[in-house]
Amino acid sequence: MFFQHVYDKSLAQASYVIGCQRTGEAIVIDAKRDIDTYLEIAKQNKLNITHVTETHIHADFLAGTRELAEVTGAKIYLSDEGGPDWSYEFDHIGLKDGDSIKVGNLTLEVIHTPGHTPESISFLLTDNPATKEPVMIFTGDFVFVGDIGRPDLLEKAAGLKGTQDKGAEDMYKSIKRFSELPSHLQVWPGHGAGSACGKALGAVPSTTVGYEKIRNWAFQYEDNKQGFIEYLLEGQPEPPKYFAMMKKLNKVERPLLTEVPKHPKLSSEEFKSAYEKGITIIDARDNKAFAQGHIPNSINIQGNNSFSTWAGWFLNYDEQFIIVADDNQMENLTRKLMRIGLDNVLGYISDVTAMGLPLEKTENISLDEFKSALKKDNVQVVDVRGVSEYKEAHIEGVENVFVGTIGDNLNKIDRNKEVVIHCQSGARAAIAQSVLARHGVENVKVYPGGMEEWSKQDQPEVSTDFNISLT
């Protein structure tokens, strides 16, 4: 048997290539959209991708299942569980609980594991030449390392009211079923640490059923259904705004993108023309470079592993945008964008000084200046981290407005005061400042040291009392 774990750090998303080396057939589970990765794996290992499948209709990335099928001719196998509201609206071979997929001498048995979503399925893998017992289970967003999938995304991200309570009940039943599986079974989940699909995902790529029954919080509530549901629903991170679009695009017919596009580098004239029309500019440089000089109204989203997530918060899928980045960054950034379906890139520029526009600067303040600001009545200090982070620990008297929704909460920003914003280590504060500037809020400074620097003080004034929430 051939097996390869493919991991996208930008979305903490896992996919899998599994092949029968005797017949040369292979299946890909939960493919990302830049499919050249899988084509190269198959080529290097003399495999043909003959089957593609998904564990559920994904919310956090745009699956490359259809792109792979288009290029390779592979058959698409997808869940037909969950009822008509959760059915894929394009041609596929439907899967129900107890069905199986044959890939050469390998068998993948389907288990319906609802909770995260109603149609969610897992795959039990048996390597038939070696054993008649299953050796692996691919759980998607059902069971992670140290955590389980959240059932509230359909309600919070897609607006489907009343689904989180039903999902939590379904998850409780699915966990009971999972706990009956053999303890030695390897568990390969769809996400790792950093994903918004859970609140406490582990950093290691895989686990076992037995280990999770000992370590995972969910299995400590097997005789306490209400306690399980309450803990599962509390403290979940804010679902990114783009999740609702992913739910739609992964379910319906859509244009396919079978190659990583190459976006044009714009001349100053091309850029100015678009800029004068109000096009959105995403500046992917680091926050220090952005602070020293940037094009007015641009949004600073650093080109790191969180780039696609924050781009999904602030970009409109129906509108074109421009990227500010070095030439050698563009392929990486393009891959990150296409993984969540943000294909509407007009082009990019690499030198903001060459565009002939006056640049703006952001004032970053030191720790001592931040301490001074905290004592002033004419200064509003705002923590732009997530609500759960703020609840865990925050600076006394500092208000909370989450960066992802700050543009929708401008009424919470006091324009009659100087505003100082901070996050954990500076990146989200830079985003927030640029979003506020884009909305005409001018008197904003950034404390880039954030909670990371603050918590290292000898006597940090950190409160865990959740008295104020402005999100």
C-alpha cells in the first residue's frame, strides 16, 4: 500500500493519497484545489489517480476534487447522507453508511459520522493483502487529534438557524460509535492545530482511537450528554466570513481551475487606473514595511500562513483586487488564494514607491508609550484578538473588538479619542489599523508588541474577568 499525507500549513488542512501499488490505482481524500501536488505524487510513484472523494461539504477551503477528476478522469465518490438539503448538486457516485470503495486491493468502508455536518462521513481503510482488519480511519472534521469538529459552523457561518444544537446531539452519538472501534486503529484527521474547525486541535498529524479515548476531552463526557454539548459549543473561535461561500461553492457546479494561474505585474498606469476606480488593494508585506509607507486605503495582510484566512474575511468574491508583493511571493500567495476560491486578481505590484502616489505611514508605539496610553482618559485602547482569547486573559480596562468584524463595528471606535490597538504579536493589529483607515478612522496607533510582549512583564496587569465585549 502507498500512503502520503499532504498538509497545507496555510489552512492547517490535510489531504491523503492512498494507492494500491499492485494495480497502480490511487484515491485522493479531501484534495486541495492546487492539484499539481497530487499529480506529481502520482507520477513519482507510478500511480494513476482513479478515485477522488471527500469527507463532507467543506467550509474552510475549496476542494479540488472536481479539478482532479477533470484532469485525471477519476470517478468522484461523495456522501449521500444527511438528507436533500445536504446533497452535492453535481454528478457523483453516492455513498451511504456501510458502502465501500475498492481501490485495487484496498477497501475504504464508509461510516456516517454526522455532527460537524449532517452529511459527514469517515473512511475505514483495509489493506486486504496484509490483513482483513481495518488499519486506518480518515475522519475529516469529525475527530481531530485532541478535539472534535465543531457543530456550530452551519449556524454561525452559513446562517442556518437551529443547526448547532442538532449537530451537537449528532456528534454525541457519533462519538459513541467511534469509541467502539479498535484501539489500535490509526486516526488521520482533516485538520491540525490552527484550523478554525475546532478549538483545541493538536499539532501532531495523526493519532489512534485508543489514544483519543484517553486524551481527547470528548470521550470524558460519554455518560454526560448535556455536559458534552455545553463544552462542545462554548469557546469556539469566530468562523471566518468566507466559510459561507465555501459551503456554497463546494456543493454546486462552479468554474474549474486546473492550473495555478500567473497574474500580471501591473504598470504604474494600469495600477493608477484601477486605483482611481476604488479597487481593493491587499498589501502582503510585513507590518513593519507597511507601517513605513503604504498606498492609502490598502489593507495589510501579511503573506504568511494566515494570509488566505484573513483575505477571506475582507475580500469580496465578486470584486477584483490587487496584491502588493515581491515577484517571488506571487506563486505562493496565488496558491493560498485559490485554495479558498479567491481567483479575481487583477494583478500585482512590487514597488509602492513607483506608483507615483503619496504614501501613508502607520505609527507603531513602544511598550512604554503603550503603558502611558493606558493611563490617559482621551485614549481608547482596543484589543482586536478573538473573543475566546480575550476571555482567557486581557489587559485591565481594555475593550475588545475582533479584527474580523471591526469594519462592521465602527460605532464601537471613539473617533473623538486617540485609538491604540493591539493583538497578540502585531499582525492582526496591523490589519485592523488598515481596515479602520480604509473606513476613514485616522487617529489610530498600533502597539505591535501586543499580549506577547505585555505578558513578559514582571507584573503584567492582566485580567481574566470578562466584563466588556464589543464584538
